Amino acid sequence: MARFRYRMQSILNIKIKMEEQAKMEFAAARIRLDEEEEKLQVLFNRKESYESEGRKLRKESLKVLDILENRDAIAIMDEFILFQKQQVKLAEDNLEAARLKLQLARQESKTHERLREKAFEVFMHEENAREAKEVDELTSYTHGRK
């Protein structure tokens, strides 16, 4: 039996490597988004602790300097939170771009895999026809000798 050789195997190998690379980029983007969301959550928790500290300061004693410092700290936290929300949005956009790239890479590799499968089916059909022809010739030869 002849050996099957897919003439575009190198292209298929490249597409598979591109898909693997896209998977790694998607995973890295996912990790980055998780980190940014975690940072945002830490900032929210920190702001909440400042707010509870501010309520506590207003209830216990009216130290104006401490209350003003607390208010400034909350304002700064609001700025940090706003910046971090922008970073989360950027990470989400990067994740979406990586997802689209991965989707495209998967489509391309699947297309080439299907082309390879069809080429293999054609090869098998031709190989079966060749073997049937050989069997017919062998039968005709042995039958003709009798």
C-alpha cells in the first residue's frame, strides 16, 4: 500500500502552532483581566474601610483634621478606582481581541484538517481502486493461463 502524503501538511502544522499560540495569548489575557479585577476589588475594599473609618470618626469625636484626611483618602481612592476601571476595561478589550484571534485560528486549523481528511478519503478511494484493478488483473492472468 502506498503511503499517504498530504501536500499541505506544513501549512496545517503552522495553523496548529498558530492556534496553540492564540490559546496561550488568550490564557495570558484572561489572567491579566483577573489580576486587574482583583486590584479593583482591593481598591473597593480599601475605600469601604476608609468610609467606615470616616463614620467612626464622626460618631466618636470631631477631630476635624482626621476627618479631612479621611475625606481626602476617600477622594484619592475614587481616583484610583476610576483609573483601575479603565485598566479593567482595557484588559477586557484585550481578552476579546485574543478570543477573536483564537476563534479565527481554530477555524483555519479546522478547515485545513477537513481538507486533509478529504484528501485522505480521495487517496483511500484511489488506493482501493488500484488494488481492485490489480486483483482483477491477477484473476484475469491466472484464469487466462488455465
